Amino acid sequence: GAASKARERCQHLLLAKPALLGVRVLGLGWKDTLGFSYPPPLHAASEGRVGDAEPKPSVTRARSPGPSLEGASSGGRGHLRQPQRPAAEASEQMTTMRRRGLGKPRRPNYGYAEGALYDDDDADGRVGANAFIAICVMLVLFGGIGVVAVKRDEVAAAMRSAVSWDSSLPLSLNDLYGSREVLMGGVPPKSLWVPIELDTRLGRVTLCELSGKAMLEHSRRPAETPMFKDLVQKFCGRRGEGRRVVDLEVAFREAEHAAKNEGRELLLPTGFVFHESRVGSTLVANMLASVPRFLVWSESKPPVLAMLHCAGDCTRPKQIKMLRQIMTLMCNSPYHHACFFKFQSVAGPAAHLLREAWPETPYVFLFRNPVQTIMSHMKNSKQAPCLRSRPSPPPALKQLFYETTKLPVQSASTEEYCAAHLGYLCTKALGVLEQDAAASTEHVKGISVEYTALPEALLEYILPGHFGVSVGPSAEARMMHESETYSKGRSRGMRTWKDDSAKKEDAATDAVVAAANKLLQPSYDRLVEFSERHLHMVQARAKAVRGTLHTEPSGAEGDADAAGAAGAGGAGNPAWTAPEDWSGKAVPVDFRNTEGGGKAHWALFPRGEISDTGHTSPFEQVECPDVPEEGYPRSYPILNVTSNWPPDDTRVPKQHYGSLCRFDYETELDKCFAYRDAEVPFVVYNVPAVEETAAKWSDLKYLDGRLGGSNFRTEHSKDNHFMYWQKPRSKSSLEELEKQSGKWESPTTITKMDFRTWMTRALEGEDVNKELHSEHYYFRVGDNEEPWIGKEDLTIFNSHKNNLFMKDSKGQRGIHCRFGMRSVIAESHYDSSRNFVAQLGGARRWIMNAPSTCENMYLLPHTHPSGRHSAVDWSNPNLQKFAKFRDLEAFDVVLTTGDVLYVPAYWFHYIVSLGINFQCNSRSGKSSAGLVDIKKCGFQA
């Protein structure tokens, strides 16, 4: 009876939901394992699927692309192409996922939503008896015959634990990522089926599979594939491969259904970019695309087809609906946070259609000096973009030319037609801009931006003030780096961008100047006036969005040299400005009204991918393969390290002995897991949760408000050196200690201090010439005292599930935040558990060395109050007394705001505060790696 029920249950599930039971048994495809071809789902018959000569193409869930359908657009039956995975590889992957704490493996997601239609290569509906035998064997293996009584929903839930691969990504990516909740936002982009063609007459859309790997590659080097057509050509493959044709309406409904099942809203367009042509629009698109969480379509074809070439029975409501659906599908990604469209210049005159379809989406129109723009077009006068419409000029262009010259457009010279075409684009854009401004009650949806304001305007006010998107310092650095590259390089040896505006004007002929003044200058002047009229409102909103986060030191705005001098304690302005009335008294916190607002400046250096900071780099290039190689990280003689950069000196040298890899959390999370699991140190940056907290903590008023007037543990030292200590366990142990080492005094004293008092003293200590043998204070607070630290601000450490920062969440021992003033040194020591350290403000220098070097450290014994610490004064080592110290090898690490350092168990670290700074750390269990070396030095853990 049980076997009969099992057979009946299996048959029901196979007929109803074959995709659900598409389990890869032992890593093989289900056909290879079960020996049968499954029939179409029951609901397919009602749709005319069985036996149709021309089946409708399939529609899959937008989150994951699934198998390709070949032949769907040609009338033949499509064939499912399932990626194959060897059994050993599948088993290894499942083991690795469990080891890394990513929860149960997930079920295969071949792109089918519940009720989705798909093509089938066997329509006879027969199911082989071997299938039921195989499935029953599986049921017995998973718990015996009793399993057959499980309800259908429970069976479905069990199936969801099957392993899922995205064949377009390398195994390391597929192997390492768990759910969004587990990784606190650290999920890679999944493959997307993106519309690349639109048949407006039939309402059918051609979809192209863009892999997550392709999107990450594009974000790293946007200038290699600057246009939508470049992406399609490079990543979509030949026609028929990685493409399929579906009904637009069905695809849109499936996208809505998939988003609902995944508990998310469909991502809608965030902002539009219109332009005059050759005015920096591709620069803007590439800067946006350099942020991995931004989805950017530069001159994509489908929306323009809907706007300009809507064929058949294309009424206005139908056209608007088509436009909304196709653009929503292009934005449909669970990974990305914002979606931008940069349109072709010819789409500008149809901008009113986009405004009707997306009335709430902000947009910009980019324009440029008339002579410079014409000269940019006229590099090749026979193929100039501004002349492409000449065979069939738009009526509005004809009218503009006639009203200006009283001549028909056919009489226009090459220069005049080019100027008239550009003037036509600008005049049409002005019409939409002014119409929106007149109808606006709060703030305008459209603004005009002149070329000379780029690229700074994008970060200063377009993104935060107009598009309503605030980015962190790492994203800003990435975008500014991209702005230095020629935007249409299309090669790995890309050229550096150089401004040639003056060169263009010098080369302009009299004919170009005359045409520009007559036909283009009037619209240019109106755009400038419109920009000036509305710019102040956008800048005010930008200031509100950005808050008080500034990542450059006070001084010349944007002056990197001044920033470096300040950070290094040179001739520049200090990195901090003391509040005018802040003297430790209970008065409101405010800053002196200096130029630029006088906000708190935490980051002493810009951050980026190339080196530890923007103003110091390693002596040698650091290679960072997918997994750490033997000998990583490289170490150097300690005396070389400390002579190049003396520990007591907070001025940063141009080069240091750094050897740690730095990984971008958004694009290199797989490497982070690999290096962490290898128990070697590394730095990860661009962590959204950390960037958000750093932005909060950059405001002294925020910290002062949260910490209030409460007193917290503060260590006090008569000089800048701090060493942890514990009170001797007994009087006899103290006597024994003093008998061996002489009279013992605690290296520091413990006091209580509120945040404002500590900050006042820290500000006084910002002078790099401050006497080191003077009082220094080390302020501490933890989530046990202030729970909001973990629950609200440092959520990466507040997880009951394992993730990158919590390898063993059960071994978590709270969150500990330390606030250091300039020159504070924490003497070298090791900790017996894994440690992630988040730098939330300012900068610190770490000198690290491996557990295997402990024999040269002269460690104080475990019975000593400061056991685990080096007895050597690294600022002034006594090499006669500690002769083996010269054989020690170590390396530098410089942490700036937003960096997170992984410190494996038993790795030694010596920490120097390079200015006022904040760091928080949390531990996550013990590790046996390095323990053997530590035991050789007389320690058990």
C-alpha cells in the first residue's frame, strides 16, 4: 500500500511540476539518472501546448535564467539544454557549502516559476517504470517508506534544498554565496534574461542571457563595452545561443509573479539621461556602471523601438504600456539597487512619451558649448552623426532652420545642417524641461547640466540631489577613477581621457562659428538659464541626502595633495576642526562655520583597489589569485619595516611594506571566503553596511547623541604606549612575578569618561608634534553597554547565522569598539580566536606577523598580567637584550574608513592610531591554524 501511494504521489508530482523534481541525483541530469523523459505539465494542455505546430515560447522567472530554448522562434520544438555536473564535483560543492556555513544547498532553479510554460522534447506523455523505481529508492534513502505520506507542500519544501548551479559563473562563485539574509547583502548578481529586441507589431521580445560574471566584468571596465550593442555583441553570443523570443505580456506577468514569490518589489527606473550628443553622456553612463549595484543601459534598443517605431495598431495607451513593460523587464534584477537609462540623442524629441510612462522618474539633459559640440561631430564631415537625418529631416528641424534663415533646409551647408540638427534636439529638450517645471509643485523632475560641470556634478548633486541616490566613499572613488578613462575606449589598453575643448575651438572654421551662433547658440543660452534657475534646489536636496559625510580633510576642496599633507601631518590643514564651544561642558555640539561647512572628516585618505591608501603604496605589487598561494602574505625584516616607518611617527610615507590583498565586497566576495577559510589575513572594502555606519559615525552629533553623557571604560597612559593587562591573580603570584622581573606596575590605568570629554582631549592631541610622553586616552564601548551598536549600526557582526564576518556565530563574543587618539599604540599581541575589524573612522596602521614567528617575539609568559604580549619596545628595541628580534619578519597594513580587516587566530598585531579614529571588532570562534606554532612558544591557546 505504501509503495502504491508512493508511485501515485510521484506520478502526480511529475505530471504537475516536473521542474520541481528536476533533482540532480549524484550530480547527474535527471534524464541520465532516472532514464526517462518527463511529459509537459498538466496546465500546458489548456494553453494549447501539446501537439501545437507553433508552440509559444517559454517564459521563465526573471531571477534565474534557466535552460536555453533553441528553435522557439523558428517554429520548431525547443530543446532544454541542461548544464551537466560530474558527480564528484557536485558532492564536493555540497560539502563545501556546508563547511562554509551557507545552510542547506538550494534546489535547482532552471528559471521556471510555478505555472510557467516551457517547450518539451517528448510530448507522448509516457513515463518509464524505471523512474518510479529510482524515485522510491530515493525516498527510502531519505527516511524510509514513511516519507511517502508527506504532504505535497512538504515534498516541495524538501525539494527546495537541492543544489543550484548557475553554469555561467565559475564554481567558486556558485559555491560560496548563500541567501541575502545569510550574507547580509553579499550576494552576487544572477544571470538575467534581458530584452535586446522588440517586435512592436507582434508584441514579442527577444531575450538575451547576461550572466552574473558578465555584469561584474562590465562594472569593472565599463569603457570596454560602453554601449548596449557592445554588451550584446560580447556577452550574448551568436544568434540562437543564449537567446529566446517570448510574448512581452507573458514575460512581464512572469516577472511580476517571480518578484512576488521572492518577496521583493520590481525595480523601476531610477533616472534617465538625455543628451545633445557628444557632450559626456557616455562618461556619465560609464561612471554609473562602475558601481556593481547600479544597472545601467546605455543607448539600449528596445525602449527606443517602443518610442519611435511603434508599428501596427499602436495607440498611445498601448505604446505607453509597452514602454513601461519593456523597461521594467530591463530593470528586473534582485541584485541591483538602482536602474539607469542613457538614451540615444534621437530619443530626446520623444522624451514626452517617457515622461508620460514614468512621470515620477527624474532625468537630466546634457549639453555643451555650441562650437565644441559641432566640432566633435565634424571630425569626419561625411559621416558626422548630426548629418544622419539629412535625407529625411524632421519637420521641427525644417521649421527651426526656416525661422532662423528664411531658407529651406535643403539649402543648408554641412555646418549649418549640423548646427540645426543639434539646435532641434536642444529645443525639443527645452520644451519638455519647461513643461515639467511649470507643472512642478515641489521640485523639478528634469534639469539641464552643462558639459563643463562633469564629472563632479554627477557625484555632487545629480546622484544625491536629483536621482535621490547616495553612494559611499568607495563607490565615489570607483566612479571618479572611471571618469579618467576615455569613455569609448573599447579595448583593454584604454586611453586616459584628456579635455580637448580649447583645441576644438581653436580648430573651428568661420563657417562652424557662424552656424553655431545662428542656429545653436539661442537654445544653448536658454539651457544655461534653465540650469541656473533650478540648480540651487537640486544642490540643497543633495546636501540633505549626503548629510555630514565628507571623506576629504579640511582645506582645498578636492585637493588630493592637501589631503595627503593633512593626513601625513604636513603643511596642510589639520584633518579635524575643533568645535568652537566644545570644551567638555554639556553644551550643544556644533562646528565652526568654516568654508565648506567645517564638517567632521574621518577618512585621512581616499580609498581604492590599487593600494592600501591613496597616498602610500606597497613597495611591491601584491598578487591576489582566487585562492591564496603558499608564502602569502609576504613578510619583511622587522627592522626594515620600522626604519622605513617608525612606529611613533604618524606621518605616512609614500611607500610601505604592505603585502595584504584587498577585495571589493561587491565583486570579489568569493575570494574573501577563500582567504578567510585558508586562515590568512586580508582586507575587504566597499561593504554597504559598513559604509552606512561610517556615514553615521562621521557626524559627531550622532555619536554624542547615542552615547549621551554616560561614562565608559577608558584606558589612560602617561605616554602613547598601551598594553593590555589583568590584575595578578593573588598576592603570591605578584610576589613571584616581582621576584623574577622586579617591581611590577600596571602599564595603564583604567578610568571612566564620557564620549564628549574623550573627544575634547583627542582633538587636543591631533597636533603631530605633541609630546609622546604625555597623557593619552583609549576610549572603549561595547554592544553589551550600548545594544544599538549591534542591532542597528554593526549588523554584519550581529548575526545568528554564519556569514563572511561570522564564520562561527556561536563563538561570537560581543562587539568591541575602540576610539583612539593620534599616536596611541597597542603593543603587539595575539588573540586566540578569529577576528574581523571594521575601521569606521580615521586610519590605523597595523604591523602584523604570523604565529610561526613567535620565537622571535619574546612573549611575556601566560602567567604574566600582560601574557601573550611582546616584551620588546618596538619603538626603540633593545637588540642586546632581545637579539632574536632582528630576525622577526612582519608587514604593514593601513586601514582607512570603510576597510574591514580579517585577523586569523594567533596572528600578532601591533596597532598605531594615525589620527582620531574608530574601529569595532567581533570574534567568531577559535581555529586550530597556528596553534602548533603558539604551543612551541609555551602557550596552549
